[in-house]
Amino acid sequence: MDTATEPGDELTAPSYHDLHITTADIPRARLLDLPYGLEVHCSRVSGWQLWRRAARLQDWNLLAGEYDGPDMWLVLDVAGHVIVDSRRSGETSDE
């Protein structure tokens, strides 16, 4: 597949404006349309997580996460391209 572009071709890379979040409690919505104070984090240790900020760090609430159990599942997609879907985490397939 040739990915070269010609001068004048415009590339539009997705941004955080295109990030959609879905959890057990949040129907699919753009991050920017959700209440202020929600943060998406990703780390090598805990994977993707959605947090609700508070004035003090110890008061932050984990709302959903990639590895945080079946009741705290998280789906993230950027413009329809799924980054993580932890709803089926731990399930095995016979395929």
C-alpha cells in the first residue's frame, strides 16, 4: 500500500476531540461532551483508565479501566477505531 502524499494533500490526524468513551454508566460520548473533570490515563502498569478528578488526589475516583474488573469496563475509540474494549476481558474464544 502506497502511503505517500502529494504536495497539497491534507492529512487530518485524529485528536482528543475525536476520543469517544463508553462505560457501564456512560453511553458512548465524546470526551469533550462529558462533564469537566474526567481524565483518561494510560500507563504501562494499569493500562487505560477513566478518572474523575477531585481537589485532592486521594479523593479521585476510578470510574472505569482496561484491567479493573467486569463491572468497571471501558471502551475507547477514536473516530470509530477502537483502542480498547475491556468488556470481554478474560473471556476465551474457541476460534
